[in-house]
Amino acid sequence: MMTVQASPNGLQPIAGRLTSMRGFTLLELMLVVTIAAILSGIGVPSFARFIAEQRTIAAASDIQMALWRVRSEAIRLRADIGLVPADPEAGWESGWVAVDPTTSGHELMRRGPLVGVTLAGGPSQILYRASGRLRGTAMSGIEIASKTNSAVEKRCVHIDLSGQPMMVKGGCSR
């Protein structure tokens, strides 16, 4: 029979060998899990706001890029080109389409529905002349807001008379 004595270096005999005891106690494990739960409880709401904010910025950037592309194509093709909602009844949230006027039925671009944002305002069609300028008057703007977080700052995409689309913070009512 082997006698077990506590050793100052923490080694215990197991089957005739000295080995160190490794691992975590239940108390240590519960402490780590509690700290992780508290930190994730703090981080998740701010991460959800971050996602909502990025969706709003991305949607505004998509509209601005589409307008730049349509303007560029109007100048390149020397023809009037319009950007219209993909579904006129649903509005700009349904996406948008630009059609090549020189080739029947040929789409220059198509964007599908936007997710997580609402779009308000804007005309039923944005028409660029061959000069790259807007046909008609300056556009009032398309306002982009988050569907999931009302604290996220709105964005506005508007076009001046020279045809340049611009994105501004704070919505279109400024």
C-alpha cells in the first residue's frame, strides 16, 4: 500500500508516478462563463446598431453609384437614360432598373430589393440627358432610413442640376 503525502510542488502519485494536477475548477469555469455573458450582453446591442448603420450607408451608396453609372451611360451613349424603380408600385425599396434606349429590352443595370432599410421620397423616374444633366429640375432627394433601429442617422441622396448625385447625413429635410 502506498502512502500519499501532500508535496509542496503540487505533485500527486498516480499508479506509482508523480504527475501534476491540471484543469479548471467548477468555480473558475463558472466565473469565466459569467464574465463572457456580461461582455456579450454589452456588445450585442451596439453590434446590432452597427449593422443597421452599415445597411443604411450601403443602401445610400448603392443609389449614388447607380446614379453615377446611369449618368455616365447617358453621356457615353449620347442618349437620355432613366433610372426607375423595379416595381413602380413598391417604389425605390423594390430596387431599380436602367434600360438602354438604343437596344430594345436591354437593361444597363438592375438592382434587387433593399433589405433592412426604408426609402422615402424621390421621383417616379430619374432621367439623365445625353449631356449628363438632369431632365427637369433638381431632385428633392431619396431618404434612406433603417427599419430596425430608429437611432441610426438617416441618409439622403439628391442630385443637383448638373447631374451630380450627392449623399448627405441627416435625411432630406435639412
